[in-house]
Amino acid sequence: MNKKKIILSAVVVVVIAGAGFWLFGGAKAQHKVSYETATVEKGTISESVTATGTIEPVTEVEVGTQVSGIIDKIYVDYNSVVTRGQLIAEMDRVTLQSEVASQRATYNGAKAEYEYQQKNYQRNKGLHEKQLISDTDYEQSLYNYEKAKSSYESTQASLAKAERNLSYATITSPIDGVVINRAVEEGQTVASGFETPTLFTIAADLTQMQVVADVDEADIGGVEEGQRVTFTVDAYPNDVFEGAVTQIRLGEDSSSGSSSSSSGTVVTYEVVISAHNPDLKLKPRLTANVTIYTLDRKGVLSVPARALRFTPEKPLIGNDDIVKDCEGEHKLWTREGNTFTAHPVEIGISNGINTEIISGIDEGAVVVTEATIGQMPGENGTQEMGQEANGEKSPFMPGPPGNSKKKGK
């Protein structure tokens, strides 16, 4: 029993000695605070939304025909450069010319009848005024004159229509541009009914294109005309193209039916973006990945936004540190030696990462953005931040291997 008591007492002594060593020896351990800083400098503060769109010509005209018939001749093809008024196709004229001849014959007969009834009416009018003919004869001549006049005017309109239809057989380009689509072949019959058939699609200046992007309803509130835009296309993944918002379509759109579309519960709005295309890299119908800068300020004095959230308080500062505070809603802190000095500043725009500084501190000043607490155990000097969770360590945990050997040397 005495032997067991002696062993138990020895164990207790060793435990107490070890605990005392860690407690009192650990008192020498000191916390290490690392401060991150940033320089107040001029930069760009931006915020953006992304969308997907399609490259389209700014001016695009569909050329059709008002009459039915057979395409007799085609003078242009895809990518043909055309000028305003240039002949691009002709339709078969035989049927249309026959219609013109028929209407002209009818017109000539109606004109002759009209001229005869007009002279007869004028003659009977003079006789009636002298009371040489009855009222019935006069009224009959007036009736025949008015009827002939109406028939003459009707045939005149029909002839004009037939001549206009004949002119439609000659199809010309309405604008200067490039043929980007040809929907017919020579010998093909086209029927003009309720909708004019499209024969060609002609785009104007292809050096000036536009992107029609679908912007989500959650982002459309921040989009405004004139905002800077960048976009890429899969055909040239290494090129970034520049543009600007030129239109936000909110109402009915004649080309697509509506400027806004809904798929399930997702609503998007069409945003038109200018796209300069001097080297003709941008082809019609390419898909564009668009970035619209809803916030874009260049050359403004700025700091990281987290610098405005830093405050030198315990345990981020030591007992010997000096804090020189001031009044102000927004502050930046500089540190010289063990002195923290507050600078009241006026802030401008912010994108959550960087914040504009309007006044209160000079460019080039170094400000504290955040502090991190670490620990240096006892005599071993420094220990880098982040090696242990939260930088703290239990005094009862065993030390790293090799410490006892180093002390023994």
C-alpha cells in the first residue's frame, strides 16, 4: 500500500508540475496580430450584369413581291453587294402584260363613251335652257353622262393597277447593302396572298452591327441607355468587342411580336447594343456573350470596401497601442508604429469590393483593411498566421515534436 501511495503521489506531482509549466511558461506566449493594408489609389469601380444575345445588322430589309408569278431571272446571290435601285430579279411578264392590254382596251372604250355622253349632255343642256326639249330628255342625257363618267374613272383606276403590277415584275434593291439571304430560285413560282413572300434579305452597312440581348427581369432595372458593354463571340474567343446600350425595348416589337418574352416563370427584355464591326468579323446571327456595366467609374480614388469596416479594438490591438479616434460616419485607419489614426472620409459609389473616396484622405496613403490574430508560443519566437484554427492553442495540448530535443541541445 505504501508503495502504491508513493507511485500515485509521484504521478500527481508530475501532472501538477507539467500543468504549472504550461500555465506559467505559457504566460510568456504572446499573441501575434497581422495587419493587412492597402494603398489609396485611383482605379475603376464597376458592376455588371451578363446576358446572351444575337448579332444583327442595324438595318435589314426583306424584299418581296406584290404579285404572283414565276421568277424569270435572278441577278444576285448571297453576299452580293447591291445599290439602291439596282435590278436584282425579274418575274415572268406575259400574264401581267396581257392584263395591262385588257385593261387598256376597256379603258379606251369607257373613255370614248364618256366623251360622247359628255358632248350629248352639254348639247341637251343648252336646248333645255331654251325649252326646246322636255325635262325627261334632259334628265336622261344627264344620267347617261354621269354613268359614263363613273365607268371611265373605274377603268382608269384598273389600268393604273395593272400597270403598277407589271412594274412589280421588276424587283430592285430598296437600299445600299449586302444580300444576306436568297429565298428563291429561277423558275420558282411565288404566290402573293395575305402575306408578301420574301425573296431576298438585304442588310445595310455591315460595319455597323447591333446585339439584341435578352436581359433577365431581375437585372433590367439597372440597365440604362449609354452604358458601356463588352461582349465575346465563340467564333473569336480571344477578342473582346466594345459597344453601348442604345435601346431598351419595353413595348411591342414588329419583328418579333414582343420585346419581352416569358419562358415559364422567367421574363426577359430585349436590350439593343451597338457593335462597331470595321473588320467584318461579326457575322449576322452569331451568338454574343454580353456584359453590361451598370456601374462604371474610371480614375476614381478608391480603397477596398473592407477598410471602412475595420476598427482598432481589443483584441485586435495590444495594450501599448494608441488609438486616435475622431467623429465621422465613415473612417479609414492608418498605422504608424503602435499608433492608429482615424481619418473621416466622404464616400461615393461602391460595388461591394471597392469603394470610392471623395474626400478625407490623400492618394498614396496606406490604410489598414483588416487584422488577424495568431499566437507565438513561449520562447520559440514567431509562428505564421493560419497554421492553427483561430490562431489559439490549448495549454494542455502537447507541443510539437522536437521541442524537448532543441532545449536539450
